[in-house]
Amino acid sequence: MDDSLKDVVDDLVENSLEEHAPPPPSFWKKLQTSIMMVAAIMITAGQFNDTKDIFLSIYETTLTNFTHSIEYDLIEKVHVGSSMDYVKSLVGEPHVLKRSKLNNKLQFHYYSKAKYTLTLISSDDRLVGYSVFTLKDGFSPNIPFSEDLGEKTLAQAHKETGVYSYDIGNLLYYIESQDLGKQQMFLTLVRGYVEYGAIAQESQVDENYKKQLAKLIENLDEKATFAEDEQALVAPLKKVRQAVFPNFYAITELEPVIIAEALLTRYEFQLFTKS
């Protein structure tokens, strides 16, 4: 057979085999198979306890790297009213502690995780509030009694403007509160935007989002500084609320001003996380 004709035949055969070959195993299937092979080898060697620990460690590491389920499950176990001993059994000891200047009975406990920062507020060894903000784009835990973090703008999530707080100096942020009512034990939900947080829902904002939001908050501050009445703040406030996809939320039985006080300044955050 002529070499050129042979090459054509070989190509046709190869293409036919590729078209009818079974699809390659998925990444998860390959990973599962590899883990099971390692586990089987170690169990055969009589190291069952070590194998169990290693298997669980690999499993948790895999979930952490490719999903957020472990982190979401942990956050959902934190509840206002719990004892601090119980909460610390879940999240460990804090990296940083601060005492409230507005109420010296309150203490702020800061935890820096890979994907989020958790702040606990305690009084007499009881959890009276906590906050979460995302450090990783796409990390979007469920806000208790509400939507997933960053799923809606502030204006979409709650039509009425609650008690709000903002700053553009030591930290650029805008947060506002919503009373959850007696069905939720008179708790208060606070949510908003904090500059050192990541973007909870990547698909809903563009690359200029943070710059645009900073300008809106700065404009609100300018109007608040020079306005003669509250009516002058309606328009700039509306624009901020329509633009903010929250990357921060808090649940508390305290006044919203305490949540604002608990926010780390830009310098404190950099020192805390060494970023």
C-alpha cells in the first residue's frame, strides 16, 4: 500500500476510534478513585486509624479548595445567644481582641479565615452579635432570615432605608440595619459594603464596581456635610442603596452603631491580616 494512502487510512481509523471512545473520567471521578486507591493500600497495610484521618483530611481539603460548603456549614452554626465557650469550640480562639469604647461590657473577637473574616461580639460570656465579610470573590454565605450575601442590592433586599452608617476616611464603607421583628427575637440585620471585602457575587458587578461605589459614597458624604436639610440626602442615598451588593452582614441584638464600631479600620485590618 502506498505510504500516503496508508497515512490517510490510519488517520480515518484513529478519528473513528476517538469518536466512539467513552468520554474521559471527570476530575472528581479521578480524584475519588485516587483517594480510594491510597486508602485501600494503607488499610491493607494495617494502618486503619491513620488512613481514616488522612482520608478525612484529604476530603475536607478538597471540599475547601473546590467548594465553600465546609465554611458555610460552620458559619450557620454561629447563633446570637450562644455561650462563648460553645462558639469558641467551633471557631477556636480569636486572633485579635478589642474592647468597645461605647460599651465597656462588650468585647470584639476577630477571626481571619482564608475566605472570610468573622467578628464575634460578646457580653458576659454570651454571644450578642456577630458579623461576616467575604475575603474571596464568589464566597456568598446565606444571610440568616434573608438572601445569600451579595445576591441583591440593598434597595432590592429592603425597600426602606434603615439606620445607616458610612465613612470615607479611616475606612470606606456603607452599612444599614433592618429590624427583623419579634418572630426573629427582635434581632437586627445589618448589611452593606466594606472596602477590604471581596465581591460576594462576581457575576453581578464589573471591574469598575469598587471605584464607582467609592464615588457614590464620597458624594453622599459631601452632600451630608454641606446639606441644609435631610431632603438633600435622598437622591445620593438612593444611588448608594441601588449600587451596593453587600459583601458584609451582621446579626445582633445590639444597636447598629456597635456593629459600625466593631469594623476594623483600614490600618487595623492590614495589621491584622498582614496584607
